[in-house]
Amino acid sequence: MENDKLVCKLCGSDTFTQGELGGAYANVRPLDSISIFSSSPLILSICTNCGEVASMKVKKLHKFK
């Protein structure tokens, strides 16, 4: 998803930046896995006007296949 196609549902802005949510305890992992090695951070699209998170995407999708 390209950031220039997003429109913030909260304020109507179309200006976004990306951030990463992750770390030892904040990564997402498959439900059937307990290993931290099968986890991935999330990439967030954040409205630069109000801070609303418009989308989240798994960075390392191959860990879920």
C-alpha cells in the first residue's frame, strides 16, 4: 500500500509517514509459534497531521507462510 493513496479517517489528511513497531516483546508471531525467531515487527502508516495509525503491515511476511 502506498502512502499517497491513504486518507486519514480521523482528520481527512493525506500526508503519512511510516514507523516500525517491534522489539523483544512487541513483535507479532504466528499463533502456533512460541519462538521469538518466528516473529516480525510491524510497519505502521501514521498520519502526520493527527497521529492516527491508518494501516499496519507485517514486515517479514515469510515468517507466516
